[in-house]
Amino acid sequence: MYVCMCHAVTEDQVKKAIDAGADTPRRIAQGCKAGTDCGSCVRRIQALLGEHGARPCPTARLAAKLGLADPQAEADSAPVAPAAPAAASVAPVIALRVA
């Protein structure tokens, strides 16, 4: 499975980098460039690091310290609501700007 679409980096490649000693997304990026373009894969890279015993990302540690819920866990357990039409979601914003 691909982790980084921008640089065609697979999950196996990231796991090999972790096994070779990479313990942060930046160190993984040094080897295979994953996470250096659009950044959409960085959370998955952090998750893979966590699965392999690396420390969690700073945001997760701060949220735990402050007693806040993990946004990723909430997103995974929250029911998915149907998307509203684009015009309906824009209308209130336009009305607020006019008034």
C-alpha cells in the first residue's frame, strides 16, 4: 500500500526505514522523500512510527497532556453525515459578510 503518492513510497519502504533507525518523519523523509511534497502522508508515517515504538508526534503528546480527545480517534468513531450541497454551505457565509 502506498503511503506517499507524490514520491511513490510504500508502507514497506517506510517500515524498512524505521527498522534501519529512522525515528521521526523527518528522518524517514531523508531516505525516501515521503512527506516532503504535499504532506498528506505525514500522519500515516507518524502512525507507522508509533506502531514501531517511536514516540508519538508532538501534537498527540500535547493533546494528551491537556486532557483533550485525540482528533484522529474521534474522526474514526464519529458517524459520517451526508455532505450538504455546496451552495447551502456557502450561503450563510455570504450572508454574514453582507450583514
